[in-house]
Amino acid sequence: MNMVPLPLCLRRKPAHTAALPFFLLVVFISSVVVQFRAVRYRQLKIHRRSLEVKFQHPLQKTQFVTRSGFYPSIHPSKPYYVVVDDNGEYIKTLEDEDEQYPLNRLVDLREPRDNEPIFFFVVPRAKGGNIKTIMTKCYNLRRTEKRLNPESLTYIDGVLNVDTQTRKGLANARQQNLIDLGFVDVIATSYFLDGTMIFNNNHKGRAFTILQHPVMQAEKLFNSREWGMNFEEYIQSNQYIDNWVVRSLTNNKQGELTEDHLMVAKGILARKFFIGIAGYLEETIKRLEMYYKLKQSTDGCTSKYLMAEESPNTESEAFHIERGSDDWKLVTQRDQYDLMLYYYALEVFAKQGSTLFKRPYVDKTGKIVDFEEIAREKKRKEKALRHTRIFKRFISIGGDS
């Protein structure tokens, strides 16, 4: 019997022939991915060079460069830095594996405590002065602060007479290898990157900071001296540095800020800092004692200074700007990145309380909030309210009859 050949469209194809289109598709996709990565690499090189001048840091010749847009797999707490010469010319790149990498001079938040010196990043008008006083008077910690000219390695009222509140002073302290001498327990400064450069691989710092709501901080800065202008003019002037905290953490003092800078600032806070909140100062101090294993020199010492803090000496020290007012909106618009960082810090503050200190919920006085008791009290009030309504209805019915 003669077999009628099947049409070509119905014939079974060999297995290797059937897999050929899939193989070609894989090859095509792979070539596209390789070309895309090559283009992104060229973009990265161009982008890196364009940012070197923008993020110039002339003192340490170290610049922060944002990279989250090109390396999404890299944690934002690990930005890379570039080292430049006096003319701003590129020398080399510092990745987080490099021993000279600035952030490696600070231990990670969750690393075991090993008697590291404290690095107190002081945010202006965020209770920094009060905390420094408490450190000296209540915990007998040796810290740095210039008290008399000239600077010297001598103590004045328990404070080492060394300037760490200026870049020049920090550079001098670094040249003298201050941290290796073992003369101080606390380095307090408002210059983040410059302050980290004092530490080294043998003596790393353990960082903490206290953050203040940007609106309250702005008002306190305005009230700290005579500016010759009203509040609105001050916030819009060059005298006011917007987004101070984000700029400090990302080393961008004057340039334009982006979401990348905010991401890096959040990453650094979460990875490196024990965070305190100025509005929760008593709770912050309790956590400070637990985190750094501190003991008060006398009972009630911190309470004494906190009570003095709660009573402002002058009317100008009180907070007056109302939420939602024009002044409030003006500051929040100008400090939008610091505001977002502050709300993020509140989340981290709550999370650290739960994970590090087993203090998940506290009020402003540091008292642990019992939400079960609050729920029970709410039910008791609702029950009492129902009984009151029933009683009033009964009385009204009785009166009508």
C-alpha cells in the first residue's frame, strides 16, 4: 500500500529543530542584556566624572558620590567616595571594602560593644548642648570642646580643651592622633564626614545623634540671634541652610539634593547610628545609658538637668509656630528632605526601642505604654457611657409618665 506523504506543516520536526527558535531567543536576549550593561557602565563613568566637582570636599579631598541609580543592589548606606587633589582632579575611588573608606571608621549599630569612643553628631538646636552637659556632669565622660586659647591637651571642668566644632580644629585633632592617645571618651562635632576622619581602624567610633523636627529647629535657630530680618525672610535667605542633616550626611553643602541623597542619608542613619529624638529626651537618655552601658555619678543627676531643660529661661525659647500655618508650610517646603528624614528617624527610633532595648512603646516621659490596659480602659468608658444613656432614657420616660 502506498503511503501518502503528510504535508510539511503536519510533519513532526526533530527535537533539535524544535528547540532552535527558543535557543535563538535566549541568545538575542543575552546580547541585549550585555549591550545594556555596557551602555550603563559608560553612563556610570560619565556620571561619576560629572559629580566629582559637585561633591567636592577640599579639606579631606574626599567626595561623596551617589550611586543608587546605577547600583540598585548596593545598600544606600554604602555610597562610594572619590579622592581628589587640590585642583579637584580625580585620584582614586574609595569603595566600602577599602580600609580608608570614611564610614568604616564607625562601627555598625548592631556590632557588639567593645568600649569604642562615642561619636556624637551634633545637630544644631536639637538638645545637643544639654546632652553634652549630661555626659560630662552625670556620666563623667571626657569630651572635647575648646574652652580657652590656645588649644591644649588639658582638662577644664572635665572637658579636654580641643576644638572639634570647626573643620580646622578637627584637622588638627586628626594630625595629633587624638583618638589614639586615649584622652577622650566622646568626640562631639557638627561636621559628620570630618568627624569620622578622626577615627581609624584601631579606634573606631560608635555613633549617635539626636534629631529635632525641622520646623522647631528652624525657629530655634532664628531665635538664637538677631538676623535683621523677619522669620520668613530668614528662611528664604542664604543665611539659612536648608536640609542641614541630609546635606551633612551626604557631604553636599551647597549643591542640589535629590531622592538619592535622602536614600543614602536614611541608610547611614539606620546602619551606623543610635538615634535619639529631641521630643523624647528622657527616653533617649535612658536608651543612651543602656546602649553605651553608662552609670550616673549621682542618683537623679539626669533628671535635674532635664527639669531645667523643661523650663525655658526666656519667652523666645518657647515654640510658637503652629502646625499648618504659613511659617510651618514655608519651612517644610524648604526642608522637605530633612522632614522626610526626620519621620524616617521616628520609625527607626521606635524600631530600635523594640529590637535593641526591649522598650517597644513609650510616651514622651519614657513610660512604657500598655496598649492592652488602654483598650480595657476604653471598654470601661464605653460601658459607663452606655449605662449613663440608659439611665437618662429611663429618667426621661419616667418624667413623661
